[in-house]
Amino acid sequence: MIEFCTLGTGGTLPLPERALSSLYIRVNGHAMLVDCGEGTQVGIRRLGWGFRCLDGLVLTHFHGDHCTGIVGLLLSLDKAGRDETFHIYGPVGLKRIIEGLCIVAPQLRYPVQLHEIPAGGREFELIGLQIRAFPVDHGGIPCFGYRFRLDRRPEFDPEKARALGVPVRDWKRLQDGEPVRCGLKKIHPEDVSGRARKGITFVYCTDTRPCETLSRFTKETDLCILEGMYGSEDKRPQALKNHHMMFSEAAEIAAAAGTGALLLTHFSTSVESPEDELDSARTIFEKTFAASDGLTVTMRYPKDTEAAWISLC
């Protein structure tokens, strides 16, 4: 199961009811953030999921609406008593950005480890998620979208366990991924595995024009969280000039990808009510929704070949 919350859904400038970009993701008691715009720590306190469980942060790029909340976040983690390493991933130049922001927070009680992602992207693991950073088109500046995958162990095969002589009392340990001893033999979880089971996959991407990499990495996903910077068609020239996406363009990508649902975020200040402008997207991809600050989403493992179960509240 994956839970996440759109802490901030604004682009460029904050509004009283719309903070800047940040996504809080929680898996099995561990958590991470994607982007950390101004006001992120306020959104975390309002959410109530906590600071101590945050193990890392991934940044899409270094525009202020995505990273000016970092120093406040790091100070809040310090006040929460964190002593474990905190990991930050982002484009090349990350070290310079974090060092500059942290001039006002020079003494943290915990280590911060920085991971610069090369221009072509890379795959890494954080909080049990396999994460693929892929480059997108935001007008020539380094910018990444992220594809997240929560894998699932294959089915447990009791017939294989019986054939190997594994006592029933040890089955749960094997199901939990632990090896067990059976006489002189060591039995591994893969020794008693049955058919493969589908995991959960979603993409988070803001600040881009439609591009080949975005189309490629949104395929075979359960959910796409994409920017809808502008809804009204008369804003298309601004979308082209500033390298952002329209609601309709995000919907076209979702439809072509065959994803389970589309959640729009990163709205311009000119979009007063995203819900009122959804028709331009829903005529293209029906399962389109608008995020709002504090929206929580739960994704559960699918059954067999079905899509993952998604709940928004």
C-alpha cells in the first residue's frame, strides 16, 4: 500500500489556500517528499503524518517554487530529534543549491547526504520504492519527472513449502521475505514462490512540455500526477512560452499511456478553481481529477491483472 498527500498544488506563487509544490509519500511507516516549496513544513504539520519518519527528498528542479521550503524542513527535522541520515536527490548542481540554502541552518544534528542525478536520469531506491528519474522539457534547465514502483512478492506456494519439509510455523517468515532453516537446509523465500504479482506504479511530473520521455515513462502506470498549469485554451501561448502544460495536454498523455487515472496539480495563480476547468481534460481522459492542498490518496495492490485500487479523500 502507498499513501500520499498533495501538500502544495500551486505553481510559481503561493496563494492563501494553495501552497507551492510538494508531495508527501508514505510506505510501511517510512516517508519521503517530492519537492519542497514554500510552506511545505506547515502542510506537514496540518497533515499530521509526522517529520521523524521522513527519510528523504527528491527534487524535480531548482526553481524557487519547488525548493525554497528546504531549509525550514531541515530545521523541523532537527527539532523533531532526527539523527539518521537524510537523503536529498536532484539534478546536477544540487550541492551548490543546498549549501546556499543552508547558510541559515549551519548546524544540524543529523547528516544530510546529497545525490546528484546525471542529465539522462537514473534509478534508485528510497523508502522501499524503486524510483526512476527521467529528464523532461522545461526550457533547457535540468528538470526530472519521477516514476515510482512498489514491487510485490510473488504468491507463497504452500505445496512447494510442504515438499521442502518446511513446518507451517515458519511459513509466515518466508512470506515476510525471511529465509528459514529446515534441518541442514536453508530455505529462501524464492524457493517457495508461486506466480508473480503486479505491484503499484505511478508517475509524478510537473514543469514540462509534452515530450517523448514523459510519454514513455507514463505507460503501464496505475496513476499519473501531472501538471496542469493552465486550463483555459487562451493560456496556451503562455504554456508554450514558459514550458508548461495545459490540462488538455496532460490528459492526452494520460490517455495515450493507458494509465488508471490522472491527477492534475501545479496550477497557475490564474486558475482560480481547477475543478471548474476539468472539462477540457475529461473530454480527452475521463478519469481526470484535480488535486488540492491536503488531498490524501491511498493506492492498494491490484488483484491479478487489474489496476491498483485508488481512493481519494
